[in-house]
Amino acid sequence: MLARTSLLAVLLPLIVSSTSLANKHTAKQNKKQPQLIVKAHGFRNTKGVVRITLFNQAKGFPKDRKKAFRLLILTLKKKTLTFAFEKLPYGEYAVALWHDENNNNKMDRKWYGPPKEGLGVSRNAKSWFGPPPFKKAKIRFSKDKQSISIKMRYL
């Protein structure tokens, strides 16, 4: 009995300290999960959803959601929206937002071509005809926590 108590007295502090170290290590890892925070503003109403694509390449930007690196669909509660892409590898990215006001999963257009619904892209890049190219919208993601702002545009 004395041997068991002595063994427990030696092992218990080791178990507690190794658990404590593991928790500290996990906490450090969680703090350093790189995230890109996007603040979108200028929504004309809170109807429908916002469809968000994050591209890490020019191919498909911004129209082909199948080629996007990440996709998000968020419900609007206010005329501003803040969200984050978490655990993001460092690199070059472009973000595109589309306010799907009637939540029909398609870009509604006016009879002469331009979209009826709101659009926004990183760097608030613009183009004369059609969507801006990836090179105008791309940002360099290189910090553990980085923020960008996107203004929604309605034509």
C-alpha cells in the first residue's frame, strides 16, 4: 500500500504538468491560425443571402464558383457583414461577394445585361465591361490576422 501511494505521489505531478503543457501548446496553435477578416458594407437591404467566393488563382474568378478555393453563404441581418476565412495559407487571394437578394442561386440581370443584384470584390476593383480581373482584385495575405474592406455595388 505504501509503495502504491509513493508511486502515485511521483506520477501525479508528471501527469498534471504534461496535461498543462499540452493545453498551453494547443492554445498557442489556436491563436496563430491565420485568418482573413472581410468587412463588407453598402448592402441596400437585408433580403436573401450573400454568396462569397475566395479564389487563389485567376482561373474562374469571379464567376465560376467551382474553381473557388473556398465558398461561404451567409444570411444578412444588417446592411454590413463581417466574416473570416480561417486557417488560410499565406498567399495571393481575391474575394468576390454577390448579394443574392431573392436566394435563387443565380445572378439576376437586367434585360440589357448588367446584374440587378449587388456585387463586391476585394480592393474594390472595377472594370469597364464585366467583372474585374483577378490581378486587379488580388490581395497578398501574409499576416496571422489581416482585414480587408469591400464596398458592395449595385448597378
